[in-house]
Amino acid sequence: MTSVSCTATNPKVLVWARESLNVDVSRAASKALVSEADLAAFERGSKAPTLSQLRKLAELYRQPIATFFLTNTPKSVERPMDFRLQRGPLSRETLLSIRRARAIQTFSTELGQSFAPIYWKQDPDAAKNAIEARKWLDFSEEDQLGLKDSRLTFIWLQSKLASLGIDVLVHKYPSSDAKAYCFAENPPLVVISSNDPHLGSRLFSLLHELCHLANGSSGLCSPEERLWNYAQERQCDKFATHLLMPERLVRRLAGDSMGAELADRVDELSAMIKCSKTALLIRFEELGLTSPAETAAKIRELRDRSPQKGRGSSSRKSNLLRDSGLRFSSQVFDAYSRDVISVLDASRMLNLNQGAFEEIGTQLGRL
């Protein structure tokens, strides 16, 4: 069969599609089954790709083939401010996550169902600010202790924030890029890396990003204890620390234990509080319950252990709720049930094929 050359392909769009996801020439050429020289020729316009080659590139860049025939280069997706200490280039997976998050914001606005949350009254003191945020969340210390584990605590917070107008998405991208990021513009949302294996760390990241939202600032973050670069990052880390590990709760659970004895209880107490062991050890030191040497020794010991990995079902329904969030998914099913949008529109908004949309809608009792 003769290959069809696509002479109407716009070379500038081919370059834009590749560079917008930080894909290097060698990876793109390998995907299209061509040499690097041929790919460069496609992008210069001195040689036309075949339809088969365009299909492979469209799959890599996650773009409709029609995009490559546009007259003008599409507008690039706006990224959040980069608060990371190590500002290396973002991976394709992270950039795809950001593109998806921006699409959800756009679709939600089109549906006319987004609203600006009314946050708690901000206090410059991190401890007092965390107390006000707990009241806003209606999240008492007893509620925290009563939840079975970090996974269920995360799900509880995810559901609570959805009811307050904030979607929490869980996307698969390298936690080495960032543990989390957020967009404060309406509708606000937080995206957590599912590749961060520490469940307590995901909770800390969520609360860190909540502080960013309350401050009205979008950001790409990699919260790490004691590694602060910006004043705003220090503020958000302190906020997350005081909310997740309030002094009164930590002292109450520590009881009479101090020093190395308390450090040895970190497994037990971190499971009760639902925080990372490292974060709790540092909190002990901040409160004068352990010495710097005792903290450092225990942290070194923990580095040799395997982290508690997140577990979750991989059903279509759970994958949808991770990818699109509780609030936005409900908006789309709602709009479809009211005949505001078609099944094709709804499937496109939720990034599903029509069969999956109908299956999940039935499971959720929405169809």
C-alpha cells in the first residue's frame, strides 16, 4: 500500500506540539519510526510526514491529527508559578497533567457551575491560621484520629473540599517533578502526584496547596521539610504542619515520652496522626521533644525502609474520579442529565469514550 504524504501539515505546529510537552527529537523520531533527520525535516517543512507517521506523533503528543493542519500555532497552556527548589524541565506526563487540569477549569466554566469558595479568615500566625482552617473544614482532632488510615483521610478531605468548591485530582506524573500543584483561578483545583509513594506526604502536600489557594496563588510545589526557598512556601509548609500535626495533639499522643524513646514511637504515632514519619520526627524536634541528633539518627534509620505505598482500585469509576475530580465529574453528569450537553460533549469533557461514560454513569446512579 502506498503511504499518503500529508503535504498540508504545518511544520510550526509539529514543533509546538513536541516542545509543549518537552519531548526531545530522539523520542519523537522513535515513536514515529523515522530517523531524527527525517523528523527535523518534517519540522522544517522540507519533507512531508505520512498519515501513519502523523498518527503516531498525535498519540505521543496527545493531540487530534487535525491539530497538525491548523494555520496558526495553538496557544500554549498556562503553567503555575514554579516554587520548586530544583527547577529542572518538567516531564511529558507532568505537562499532560497540567493540560488536563486547565481543560477541566475551562469545561467547568463553560458549564456555568463554577464558584469561588469563601475561605476562612486568614491569620498571619500559622498555628492560628490552621485552627481557623480546621473549623472551615469541620475537621476536629477526634475526626482525624477516628479515620482508619492516611488513604481514607485523603479521601475524606478530597470529598470535603469538593463540597466547598475545590476539586482534588490525583494524576500519574513523577513526584520528582513536583509533589503537587494548584490553580487558584476559578474553579480552584489541586493536583497531587500519585507517584509519591508516601501517603502521609500526599496529605501534607494537599494541605500545603490549600494554603496556596487560600492566598490566591497558583503554584507548582515540592514541599520538603527544611528545604524552603520562598517566603510563601515557608508559610504554606508551616500551615500544613500546624493543621496536620497540631501541637496540642502531638503532645497529647506523646504523653511522657521524650528523646530517643519518643522517636522510636514514630511508626505508631504517625499512623494515628496520618502524617509522614519524617515530618513527625521534625515536629518532635520543633516542639523540643527530641534533640537534633536523635531526630537525625531516626531519619537515617527510616531511609533504609520501604515506604508505605498508596493503594486504590483501578476501576473505571475510581480512575475517572482521580483524573477529573468529584465536583467536576458530578457537574458533567448533571449537565448531561438536564440535556444541557450531549453524550459526546460529556464524554469529551471527562476524557472517556461513550461506552465508558455510560458504564460509569450507571455505576454512580446518574444515568
